[in-house]
Amino acid sequence: GPLSYRCEQPLAPGRLVRVPLGSREVLGVVWEQAGQPPAGWDAAQIRPISAALDGLPPLSAGWRQLVSFAARYYQRGLGEMALSVLPPALRDLDSIQLGRRLKRLDKKGNKPADTTGDDPVVQADTRPEPSDEQQAVLDALPTIDKPVLLYGATGSGKTEVYLRATERVLDEGPTTQVLVLVPEINLTPQLEARFRARFEPRHGTAAVVSLHSGMTPAQRLSSWLAAHAGQARIVLGTRMAIFASLPGLRLIVVDEEHDPSYKSQEGARYSARDLAVYRAKVETEHSGQRCQVILGSATPSLESWHASEQGRYARLEMPGRIGGGSLPRLRVVDMNHQPKGATLSPPLLAAMEERVARGEQCLVLLNRRGYAPVLACDACAWKSQCPHCSAFRVFHKIDRTLRCHHCGFTQRVPRACPDCGNLDIAPIGRGTEQVEEQLAGLLSHVRRPDGAPARVARMDADTTRHKGSLEAQLDALHSGEVDVLVGTQMIAKGHDFRRITLVAGLNVDAGLFASDHRAPERLFALLMQAAGRAGRDAGQSRQSEMWIQTWHPGHPLFHALKRYDYPTFAAQQLAEREAAAMPPFGHQALLRADARTQQTAQAFLQMAADLAEDLPGRAEVTLYPPVPLTIQRVANVERAQMLVEAASRGVLQRFLGAWQPRLLDGRQHPASRGLIRFLVDVDPLSV
């Protein structure tokens, strides 16, 4: 919580200051002005602040309310939340260093974009004409005073709606600002290029900035300062950008709002999508001017869909694709009738050969990187188990390593089985590396229209980890150098691939029968998003196809997907959720404990349950017994969790607020000896 300091001159709430804390000097935020010292303290006993960072305007009241709400709702300390969402490089700056940064920012300025002699106004008029559906949405947006769910098919032109809505907001005044959130870093460069091309000619080179974890600390600080000073009119970023300081914020866009990447999985477990809805409301209240939030998706989250069904969100629909194109025809391949052990069924392979020979491109989705998930010995049953985790190390053939994707432990592939010495150790299962290798061999005889051999490439976290590698791979695909792209889920989200006419989904059954109640929702969204990469050029849409290989072709999910009928799928899933009192009809939180032993982790959780027995509202809350996580050990840390459920969000929040102080005190209990940490995850994505 807040700490008290003394200052000779009154400081406005939101002012950044340097203060002594123990033997260190740290960054602080003035949260409120106290007229009197705390009870029992003499003003002389309270330490004075070291310096106020006068070069920066104070953080707004709306920003402070957002942070206060996030800390309270997600059960974190206010100071922890406030400082963690500020740029790390800002924490180390004193007044002199900050002054230099601001001077550099002013010197850089908001210069006019290089339009190579063309009139910027003429350039702005070359925008594509909106379709009837786009225009209907754009006409409706100014009349809506609640969150907007933009339900548009893949390829329906949602990005153009975002661009035109942004343009309208920027034209309202010289200080208005827009925040655009995307789920993953790999989508930011592509979207950033479109926003820069549209807005830099009119608003200058500093009008658009990015905020994401792939930036250096200096870059993040520069973008944050530009947004805070009002120099940047548009901020594009991942979930962390929801906490950017934007004093003139009038529009928040959350693209692909269904994506689980908007939920943080470390530190404060906040949902940027949910906070976007709250922030729009807060900014409207504090500024007196409307701040609108648009949640866009072809496969909305069930929570957002349910809210639109109830009327809490306004739903605007764009079912058609730009240019009158159609979604690809879905073909489900029954793997029970295909050759045993086949990675790709013969009909699918033949269809890919035909596409490549015509100069078209194919996309192969397999959501598992590496060459094979496991390396095993058939003589003694040895498997490539990670010594530090309850998981197997993945075989990466390209560098002959066994790599744990949870803790990072890496070793060279052994020449023989470490247990029995058998030389015949073999991979089990398939990853993107193996599919890329097999496709290169299977398509080696196929020639492109120019006579060159077919080229197969791979895009996953391994091939895009170096700076600039993602952009280079996307450029190769857009230019037609690549005929078949194999990749994980990162290739299925948001990209505008104009030459792809066939998309294939491999090994999709894993999501059909998972224990997580959200697995069908995630699988449907992934496959529908992947299908949307095909046929985006209206001239090719009629012959575009989505192939899915499955051992369960009669599953209801595939029937709904074949018709691209998200409303029917959502209704069926919501009926199941309601019968089970699962979100959005019930509300959940997880209490998780990490310890040196599983026994210690579960003992702490059991003690926590005992501490909750006499809390107000306990009868309205269900506490389930402690259980290990699915992967219970990571990096030699044992993990356990306990599920908390309530029918009402308010009941759950009051219970968690009363429980948290007891949990903090419980760390001193003998049962907590060996406990490393505990955390509360409100509205968890997986249980």
C-alpha cells in the first residue's frame, strides 16, 4: 500500500518522485495528498522525498483509478501494480537524466512524413472505399454508448474499420489519442505499417508508436514518454499497453479480443481485454468526453458473446468478406481410412501439389514446435524426461538437442539410450520441424509455374526468435518465394496472406477431449482463424479450401465449423457452461502455491482453506480440495492449486479481499516452511 513521505511544497497526485526506501532511492508515484501525518507519527519522523520529476506531467486520475481497480480486482499490492506497469527504464532515471530524455524527444519532434512531394491530402483520399457492411458499422459507432463487439468474418475488413474509427477520433481535436491492442508481438509490425501509412502523412512521424515486450527498455521508455506527453496520437501494443499513460484517450480497439494472450500469465494475472472495457468507462467519467471501446473478432470469446446477447455490449456484424469473396470450403479427412502412420493424407498431398503447380500457396498448421515431442527407447522404455520438470524434453533435429520448453534445460541428443545403451532410440509424435522435412521430400518433384522446385518454409517460435527474422519470413511469403508454410498458431492470427488458397490443420484432435472446459472454444477459434488465411483475394476465394485431418470426423465441433456457424457453436457451449455453472455463468479464482515439495504446496493450500472457514460469505463460496497442476513440477518447483468458485462476482471479490491478509499472515505458519510463493489468479483461463 501507500507509504507516507514529507514534502515542503504540495505535490499533485500522479506526480513521479524519487524517494528514499531503506538504503536505496527508488521511483514513486504520489497517490494522494495527505493534510496530516498518519496517526501516531510526528511529521519530523517522516522522511522527505528526494526529488520531484518536474519535467513530466502528473499521471491522470483515470490512470490511477485503472491501476487501483486492477490491483484490487486481481489481488495485488497497489504499489506493486503501479510500479510494474511503468517502463522499467523510468525507474532508474533522476531529474537530470529525465530532462535529457525529454529534450531528446522534443528535438526529435513530430516531423512531417516524407510524402515524396505528393500532397498528403491527396494520399489520404486513396483509401479503399468502405463496403456497405463497413459503412453501416462506421455509421453506427458514434451512436453507441456501450462497449462494441465487432463480429466480423475473417477477411471482412475489420482493420479498415479500426483505421477509419481512429481517423474520426483524431479529427475531433489536436490532443485526442487512440489505443490499439493486438494479441501478439508478431502482429504488431504488420499493423503498425498500415497505421503509419495512413496517419503519418497527416499527423507526422511521431504520431504512431508501439509498446510491447520485444522492444528494448530505451525504446519502451521513448514510446511511453511520447504517449504520456501527448506527442504520440496512436499507441499500438500488446496487453502491457493497456496501462500506457494516454491523457487524451478517446478510443480503445482490442483486435482478436478472444485471444488468450490478453491474459497475463505472470505477475499480476490481469486481462487486458477486460481492463480495456473498464478503462473506457473510467476515461469517459473523468474527461467528460466519450471514450469508446471496440472488441473485434471473427470468433469472439464466449464471455463477450454472452455479454452481447444480454445487451451489455452492442454487437455489430460484418458477415461478408471484402470483394464479395467466400470463406474456404471445409474438407474433413477421416484418418481412420488413411494409410497407417501417414502425416498427410494422400488426398491432401495431391491437393497441395496441384496448388503449388498453379503458383498458389499453402499453409499447414501444427501447433507443436520441434521435430518430435518425445525421444524414446523401445528396449527399456526410456523417454526424454526433463530432470527438472514433469514434462518431456522436445527433440529438435536441426541442432540435435533435447530441449525442455518449460524450464529451458537443453542437452545434446545422446548417441545411445542413457539407461540401456540401445542405439535404436526414435522420435515419437510430430512437430513442425518434422512436417517441414517430410513435405520438402514429398513435394520435391513438384515444379512451380516458373519451373523452380517447390519451396517449403517453417514459422514458429524457433525460427522467429532472432531480431528481424519474423519480418524476413513474412516478406518471403508475401513475395511468393515460399510455396508451403508450416507453422504453429502464430501463422493463424491476423495475417493478410493474399496468395494462400489452401490451409491444412494437422493433429487437431488434442483440443477435442482436453480436461480444460475452454479447450473446444480455443480449438474452434484457432481453426476458424486459420481458415480465414485462405482465399483473402476475392478472385481465388471460390477455389480456396480448408482441410482438417481428424480421427473423429463426426464431432459436433466440425459440423459447426463446416458451416462457419459460430453463433450455433457458441449457443451449444454456453448451454453446457450454464448447466455446469462455469464462466460466464459462474466466477472462479485459483489459489496457487509453489514449493520445494508437493506435500508442502498442498499443506499450505489446505491451511489456507482452514483460514477461510470463518470469513464472511464463506457459505456462498465453494473451495475445492488442493490438487497438483497438470505439469506439477517446473524447474524443480512443485506446483499445486485450489479452485474457488462463486455464483456472483461481487461475492467472490469480497471473499478474496478478506482472505488475502490471512494468506499473507499464513506465510509465517509452520505449514508454510518450504513455500516459495503463492498467488491468486482471478478469472483463470485454464483450470
